[in-house]
Amino acid sequence: MTAAPTPSPSPLRSGIGITALGAYVPERMVPNTYFEAHLDTTAEWIESRSGIRERRFAAPDQTTSTLGLLAVRDLLAHRPGALKDVDSVICATSSPDAMFPSTAALIAREVGLGGAAAMDLSVACSGFVYALSVAYGLVAGGVARNVLVVGAEVMSRVVDPDDRSTAILFGDGAGAVVVGPVPDGYGFQAFELGADAAGGPSLFLRGVAPQLPGGTPMGAYLTQNGREVFKFAVRMLGDCADAAMRRAGLPDSAIDWLIPHQANVRIIEAAVQRLGLPLSRTVVNLDRYGNTSSASVPLALAEGVRDGRVQDGQQLVLAGFGGGLSWGAAAMKWWGGASE
């Protein structure tokens, strides 16, 4: 698979960042022991291989737009006026309610943003970081004043419950942020994005075609070659975070917090080693939520901010990897006003 290109420093325009954030996970907690009854596995094996102890599953009457809506309501509970000047909505998801209307439009209507520009973005587990880059571009280019970005998934509905290689890994959840003007010196500094469809047969979810170009057949559920995805992710999570920092003209040692996609604790450990950081400077919650795809980065960010670890002025890197195969990282200086 193609390696990420070597970037030259190209910091973005200062003063555009995250101004509010929210999160939601379903009430139903599913422990590893749940899978012991119908899969050839044990709770101890799952945790030792992935770092996951439990995950959340959506209720039967909840969909991706439901979870996204609840994340936005959580955002509003903390910042009641956060949507006042929002005129665009992006939802990163691999499990949309429908191909159209977009999940973004469904959420927008429920939160009083009917008529705003709305679109879904599908880049699997890299989707939230990609969506942040699009939101940044809309604001920087004067197309939008503020953008509501949601990462929401009901992954429990797209995995085969009888497939040990995927059923044990994924969970459901949602996170939401508003991207807009922040004080100068804060906000996004650089993005590093990429994808290589040569790795597509290693991780895919069927749409309308019966097979991928090249002949890989696709069934009804998400399919993953865990060994190949692991090898890709171990290299790419650290590499794309490093590339984003270099684009920002900063050393990896300047990172205060790595906010990574939550897929496997061994992947995260390899990334921090690549970056020369201790694991203690990484927000990890996959032990409680599993892999929530495009929801994992905003869920981890919200947790780090709300428990006080992420502070005003700290250097963050948000990084994701996944289906495509794709990767994405964002370097940013955190504005503490988003959590006031």
C-alpha cells in the first residue's frame, strides 16, 4: 500500500477551530462475556487481543441519526448557544440511516437547522478527521460561518454477529463539535489525509456492487482481514500524526495529547512509540466503547476535555485510520473556551 507522502511545513490560517463539543453512547453495555455463549472465544481472549472489555449497543429504536442527535443535544446542554451561527452540517458515518436523505440533514432538521447545507461523508474510521478538514475549508473559504460536525455510528448493525473477527470489536456511539472562529493562535494548524484502494479488500462494507474492482466478492456485512489491517494501522497511525505535525512545522515532542482512533490498544501503543510519546499522553477509551468507527475520535476528545486532561493552549493531534484503506490526522492548538 502507498505510504503517506513526505510533507513540507504548510501551517493553516490561524483562528479556526472547535468551539463546542458533545458526546453520546447508548445505555446498553455489552461485556466481552456476551460473546462467549455463541462464539468460539472468551472474555479474556478478547481483552488480551484488543484491549476491549465492553462496548455499547444502540437500542432497537435508535439509529445513527438518533445517536448523532443526542450527541448534539449534549453539546447544547454544555453550550446552549453553540448552533446560533451554524449554516452547514457534516455527518461522518459508515452506517447512515439512508443513502438519502443524508443523516446530516436528518440531524439538522431535529436541532433547528433545517435549510442548512448538509451532507454525509463516508471514510470509515478516518471520517471524522476528514470531516473536520472539510469544515475548516468551508469556514476558511467563506462558504460557511460555522459548521456542525458529527461522527455517528451504529456499527452493531453492519457486522456479522456470528463472525468472531469483527463482532467482538465494534460498538455504537456519536460525537459532535462545532467548527468556527476561535482566537488567533488557536485552532487547526495542519491536516494530513490519504487513502489507497489497493488495501480495500482488507476492510470493506458493501454498497450496490456485488464485488470490488478486481473481483473481491462482498457479502451483507462488514468484512475485515484483521492481520493486514493491523499491519497497516501500526505503521500509519503514527506516520500520519507525525506528518501532520511536520506540516504544522512542529516536532512530535510538542504533542501534549494524541487523540487516536480507538481500534486496538496495541496499535495505539505502536503509534506513541513511533512518536516518542508515553502512553499517558494518549486518550484511550476503547476498553469501554470498542471501535466506534467515525465516532471514536470525537468520543475520545470529549472525554479528554471533560475530565480535565485537555487544557487551554495544549497541542493536540487527532488521528484516524480505517476502511479505504484511509488515514487522516489533524494538528491543532486547543482553545479552552470550547469547554467553558
